[in-house]
Amino acid sequence: MLRKLKSILQQIGVDDRFDTATEESYLDFKFNDSRGVVISVTIATFFLIIGLWVWDWTIDPPHAMDALPTRILLGVIEILYPIALAAGVRRAVLPWLLALIVLSMETLFLYHLTLLEGGLVYGVSGFMFWFMISVFTGLSFNLAPTLLTVVAIAVLPNILVRLGLAPQLELPLYNALVWPTCLIAMFGNLALDRLYRRLFRYRRSIEHTARIDTLTGIANRFHFSEAAPVLLELCRRHEHPISAFMVDIDHFKQINDRYGHPEGDEVIRLVADSMRTKLRNTDLLARYGGEEFVVILPETPPHAAVGVAESVRRTIAEKALALGAGRSIRITISIGVAGYDLLPDDIGLEELLKQADTRLYEAKEGGRNRVVAALRAPLP
């Protein structure tokens, strides 16, 4: 039933779902972002439920004490939800737990009203309260189970009255009040879901911009500085080799001066694309600044890294880069390589890059268009 409802919502354009993997990321984001608010609201609701015993006493002082146990039980049932949230109950279980808690409380509330003289008359507006709970607590979930719970809240008293619980409840009055409230609650859940989806898209866009170099589409220096130490630590912990190389486009200033900065940007972009085709998905390629690139190759010993670097150098040197308008240019790059078969404890990212940068300087001093590795002779 839930799957069918999701399908219907998608067909009519109400449930604007992402692809499967992104949808899971979105639901995790929505759950984690709203979790604190939901816990706070539901804890406050517990005290509200208990405190509304004053309302019981106001409409029926003689029977207010008789109704106190059910009111306390309402609070006890309600507080189970924030406890489950705080305890880390799996997100997939929570919509069903919420539905069970809210519908159980609504059933008990209907019985509670029968204990008070005039409770079913004066208390019918209290059913609107359950829709308010659904809007706040439903922040954590997908739209379909939340809407299903909202409809169940509206339908349940109709079923209970026909089963003999609280037959004195005026169902026409109840339905006239509750169904418009139900529609408002559904709209509120829909609006909040759309708002969270918009926030999620903005957040992903900002995160992408913060980590990706806009010119080349590869990692920027900020993302590199976050990801590279993790790769180093993994290789150190598992005693795997690791290598790095620094890359610089030869005579890039002359390219800018002769062809212009837009063409210079195109050269940087084309070099990045060429490098990407020669690297694995597990390698970390980043633009380090200007015309300089950096690569981390996990699980790659220095001699293998030299081979990769030489392949990158040769590919770029042998290929004419098209600049548009029928123009092309041949460029070269210089590469400095450093690495370890076993990364020592005292070698961090800064030292590894310093070694690679030293080799890069030697490559440029040695005539450019070459690869120089630590403790190795320059490769022609």
C-alpha cells in the first residue's frame, strides 16, 4: 500500500523524489537535521499532555481524578517516541513506530473523553492536536508514510465509534472539524518536504562548489587537503605503498601572454581532462593552484607512480590541444614524483608533497617536459 501511494504521488508530481541513492542521502539529511527539533517538540508535548489535566478539571471537576490515569498514560505513550529517537532506533522503523504511538494515543484520548461529563462535546477539537504532532514528527520521514499516518488519524475515530467505543461522539461534527484539518496537515507536510528538498539541493550545490574546482571539474585544494591525509593514514595503517606527484604546465605564462587568458583556462581544463583519463577512480587528482596539479596514488609504489606519471606526460606532449577557431597548441608538463613502499610514521602530507615539489623543481631546471622521481635519475 505504501509503495502504491508513493507511485501515485510521483505520477501526479507531488512527491518530487530523487534517484534511489540521492533519495537515501536526502532522507538521512532530513532526519539528522530535524531530529533535535522533533525531540524537543515531543518532550514539550509530554508536559503539555500532562498539564492539560487542568482542562479535565475545568469541564468536569468530579470526574477529573478518574481521568488522571489515562492522561498520565497518554504522556507515557507519547514520550516513547523521543526516547526511541535519542536511543538511535533505525530510521526505517520510526515511521511505523510513530504511527503506532499516535494512533494508540488517539484511541486512548477518545476513551479519555468518555470519562468526563461533556468530554465528547467540548473535547472534539482536541483531535486536531494529533495532526499537529504528525506535522512536527513527520519532518524526519518521507512524504508517503507521513500522509498515510495523517489520513489514518482522521479515519480511526470513525472506525472506533462504529466498533462501540464512544458511541456518543457526534461523527458529523467530528468529520466536519477534522477533515479540513487533515487537508491542512497534508499540505503542511507536503510544503515542509518540498522545503527540505530545496534545502538539500542547495546544500549539495554548496558542498560541490566548496570541493570542486569550477574550471576543471576536479577536486580543489580545499577538498584535497581534507581527503589526502585520510588516504595517507589508511595506507600507513594497512602498510600499503603510497605515492604522490606534482604537475606543472611548462611555459604557461607564455601561453597566457600569446593566446590570452580564456585560452589559458582551456589549456588547464584540457590538461586536467587528459590526466583524469590516465588515473584510477581511487586516485586523488586536484588542482593545486594556477597551472599546478597534485595527485595522490594510494596503494602505488614509487616505481609504479613513475610509470603513471610518464604515461601522463607522454599523452599530453604527443597530443595537440584544440583551442577553437581552428587553432591548436602543443604543450608539455613537468612532473615530480615522491612515494614510499611503506609510509614512515614521521612522514605526513606536507613532507610528501615537499619531496614531490622538490623533484618538480628539478624537472623544470633540467629542461622541462620530464618526470623526476625521488632518488631516481630524470626520465627523458
